[in-house]
Amino acid sequence: MPLVVGVTFRRVGKVYFFDPGELSLNEGELVLVETARGTEFGEVVQPPRMVAEEELVAPLKRIIRIATEADVSREASNREKEKQAIEVCEQKIVEHKLPMKLLDCEYSFDSSVATFSFSAEARVDFRELVKDLANVLKCKVQLHQIGVRDEAKLVGGYGNCGRSLCCASFLSTFEPISMKMAKDQSLFLNPAKFSGVCGKLMCCLRYEHEFYRDSQKRLPSVGAIIECEHGRCKICDVNIVSDMLTVENLEGQHFQVNARKLQLGGLCRKHGAGCCMGEKNCSPLVANEDYVEAVPVESDQGPMDFEVAKPREPAGPTPEREPKSDASLRGVRFREPRNKTQQRPPAQAPPRPAPEPAPKPEAAQPAGEEGAEKPKSSRSRRGRYRGRRRPNRPAEGQPDTGGASGS
């Protein structure tokens, strides 16, 4: 494990590790280090200590030397140049009519690189702006677009608590924050109530999230049934910070009960006493060794009278029922089941008698012979040639060939 020191280059900036070499450094000392941008002026914020290699970014660079008075004065002059560079950059932004907001400027220790930070709602084409600034400042210019959290860190301000922003005071990195943290702390799910000046969820939601998450494992929820000195009661409110429970007994009276004097380990967090852990959301509470003067959970007061937490039957196979006799089903009208895929087969109707065969029509006599009968109507001919082309009728004195043409 190598020996490293933590160095930061800006106020409440990110901490970088460097190799101290043979230098004896303490917290708060000013040093010069070699970085990817060249020589930088930084401050030691973490004294020398051993760090695992997995936490380091290779290659590990060394500290050049401890800063002298000349180095400190040169750094102060760079801060004056930064103020002038900001004024020049703001004028150029107005000339180019760019939709961006300039926030900060930072010079390297040797004044060879000027880095500008800005915020914008969309992507900005600042290529022409970089050319003009390089011609005026006579150094290399870099522009970085940052987010709303970094903007609040640079500008600073005061939060809802009345103190300076955490990001501008001591936070060096931003941790992810989700709405689940606010839900676990029983806050109203309204982002406007717990959002910071940057418009994102407040960073302080993460500070106590672990405490609330552990407290939920050992305290029941609202609506659960517990046994206490006032008998079998229903929980109406839970104060996680003071471990106080507001309960209501069968007569409707409310009391304050200290959860540290109750034996809650093993109870269902959602339903409390009398739950058989048969539902998916049921989970047992974790016993806390600091709880003293425990009251037994079992009681002889009979079944619970609250409708909120009735005992659940364990989930299992449904017992088979005996089939009913035919006598009990007489006069019962069965309804059509809702699931059409499981319908009963239709009742079979009694077989109908087969129809008598129709008499065969007599053979037609050839046309032209005496005694031949003509068709009574054209219906027989219509039904015979339905869907096909009707043959041409033969002319007078010509035999009927059925529409076929002969040579």
C-alpha cells in the first residue's frame, strides 16, 4: 500500500492523491504539484496515510515542493487576472450573442491556461468565442459547461435551514439521491418541499437515510397491532427520532408509548401481533438489544376487534370439496362462467328424425318430340345455373346442346 497525501486545488474541490516523496507534510500546507495541465498550486487537506492501490489512479505523481512566499504572491496575482478575464469574457459573450451564463475563471500557476466555466440550457457553439479570448488574453483558453449542482457549488448561497450550502461548505463530491430516500423518511412526496437552490433534491436527504432505514427494521408501521401496558392497541403514529409510538386502545383512548420498553422482535412490521406472515409484504421486526423492561407480546384478551389488522390465513392449497348429489342440484340454474375458456360443454339435444328422401325427377324427354313438357317457370333454370354463365337458348328448329358449340 503506497503512502499518499490528499491535495485540493480549489475551495471545497475534489481531493486528489499524490506521492509525498521524502517531504514531511501536514494538513493545511501549500504545495506545488505536477498535473496533466502543468504545474498547479494546491493545499494539503489529508495528511500522509496508506491507501490501497485500487483507490488510486495510475500513474501516481509526486509533489514538487512546498510553496514559498514568491509562489503565494504569484498565486494571488493569478486571482487578479481571473477577475479581469471574466469581464473580457462577458463582453465577448454579448458580442457573439451566445445563450450562456459565465460562472468562473481559473488560471494555471504558470498563467499558460485559462479555464472558463459556464452554464447553458442547451449545447453552445463557442468556437469563435475561444479564438477571440485567446487573442486578447494571450494564453490557451478552455471552456467547460457544468450542471446546476456545480453551478450552486461555485456561486454559493443559503439553504432552507439558514446555513450555507453543503456543496459550497464541505462536500467535495456529489452522491446520488433518489425519491426513495424522501419516502423512507416519511416526507411528503412533493419535490418542491425538499429541493435545494439548484432545483435538485437536497444533499442532506442522504445524511440520515441510513438511520431511517435501520429504524424501519425495528419499529412497526402505522396500523399495526401491538401489546403494551394499555392492552391491545393500534398504532396511529410513529416518531422514529424519539422512538415514541402513539397508540389507540379498544375504547378509543390515545396514549404515548416508548418503543424501547416493548418487545417487538419477531412481530410483523405491517400488521403486528396476530399476523401469520402469510402475505408478501409481511416482514418480521429486528430485535434491539438496547430495549429493556420488555413486555410480553402474548395476551389472553381474546381475538382482535380492529379491522385494520385481522389475522390472515396461511396461503396454501384449497381443500377439495365433496361433490353434491343429484338430488341437491334439482331446480338449480347454472350461470354462464365469466371465463369463456372454461365453459361447460353445451347440453346435447335429442336426435332429430332423418328427413325423407326427395323423389327423383323424371328424365326429361328430348326437345322436339311429341309429348315433351316445357318447364313451368324459370326458377328451376335459375337454381341450376346459379353462379355460372347461363347458356344461350337454342333457336327455333335447332336441337338443345346445353350451350356447347360444335364444329
